[in-house]
Amino acid sequence: MIKISGLKKKFDNLEVLKNINLTIEDGDIYGLVGRSGAGKSTLLRCINGLTDYQEGSLTVDGKEVKNFSSYEMREFRRGMGMIFQQFSLLNRKTVYQNVATPMQCWNYPKDEIDRKVKELLELVGLSDKMDAKPRNLSGGQKQRVAIARALSMDSKVLLCDEATSALDPKTTLSILELLKKINKERGITIIIVTHQMEVVRNACNKISILENGEIAAQGETKEIFAQRPKALQNLLGEESTK
Ligand code: ADP
Ligand code: MG
């Protein structure tokens, strides 16, 4: 689904990503872990075309993410759902309207929008909150709305940038269960960017550990945790002192 080779990314003279190589298969729940500043969000932004890169290649579904026309970019982004730590909901709009907005922007027929919003809210367990405003929802509920909205364009890939970092451990687990359900039932490839070890251990089948813009370790989550490479020990050490 996503193939990255020899990718380099600079901001002016700052090399933020150095020779990134990774392959994400269709149906993976893939973890990108690392400390703050390691380059995780930048890599995610390269993957969804929000920022460019200087060297290497990056393909999504066989298509090189480079030099898109604005029309191609719009179409490409449509296939990528994204959720964030801070939820990024429209606070003046209801839950229903938040999920409906992307489809309205793309001029979906009204009855199709209505059908899809209701189906997605049922999927994320918020059918009873359709008319609520975001301020009246818990953090976990807000993230569920964001997930429903991210899936509204029938994305094949869902990118999650620190999506559980603002949530307590129990709510985090319930969001991870929802992501696993979506992956299994809808076949959506999910990329989870996080600095939280327990998140990748719980949800991801494969991971890459990023350190200073480089991949310090990569592989099946189980194997990485069994081998405990130095990169992982560093991260776990940081976790336990929190
Ligand atoms: P992470 O998500 O792992 O915390 P980021 O990808 O956000 O890391 O950032 C990686 C590095 O790139 C950091 O040193 C950060 O300061 C730098 N960086 C991120 N975005 C920009 C930008 N728009 N301009 C300049 N430097 C940036
Ligand atoms: Mg980040």
C-alpha cells in the first residue's frame, strides 16, 4: 500500500528525515514510534502529500506522491483519512454535521450523506450523540467523531498522529479497539504515530522506531519487543520515568 525508499526531507538546512525505507502492506496496522522531534509527523505529512521531500521515492497504492496537480492532490488526499491528538472538530457544528462536512464539500447527494453519517456514527458507537456539540463530548467521544469523519470519504488509509496522546489509559484502549475493528471489518490500512509504547504494543502488527530522522529498528512488533533493540530500550526507559 505504501512504499518508501531512500526518502530524505529537509527544512532549509535541517535534515529531518534521512534515508527512510519502509513498506506498509495493505491491511497493516503500522506503528511509527519515537521521541518528540524524531520526525514522525513529518513522515506522516510526506505520506499524505501535505509536505514535499527532496530525495527518494514514496508511492501510495502504486502512485508516486510527487508533482501532483491540484486536482490530483485533492483526489489523493481524499483517499487518506487523518486524525490528530487535538481532534480538530468544528466546534460550532453538531456531531452529525462534523461527519457530513467532507461529503458536502464533495457534493455528495443529500440522501447518501445522511445514510453514511448514520452508518459511520453507528460504527463508532455514537448514534445517540448525533445532535450534540463537541464541547459536550468526552475526549474519547470526540476522537470517535474524528474517526467517523476521517472514514467518510471511503479512505483506504487512516493516518493517526498521536491520536490517543490526550486520552486516559482506559479511553486509549477503547479507541485502539475501535481502530482494530475498523481495520478488520473494513480492511483499512492504519498508520499509528505515537510516542506511547503501550499503544504500538497493543495495536500494531509492525513498527518502525524513528530516532533523529532515521529508522533505528523495524519489523514485526512481537519480534522487536522480544529482541529489545537499543532503540526500544531507550524509549521504554523514557516511558518508565514519566
Ligand atoms: P515528531 O512528530 O516525531 O515529534 P516532527 O516531525 O514534528 O517530529 O519534527 C521533526 C523535526 O523537524 C523537529 O526538529 C522539528 O522542529 C522540525 N520541523 C517540523 N516541522 C517543521 C517546519 N515546518 N519547519 C522547520 N522545521 C520543522
Ligand atoms: Mg509529531
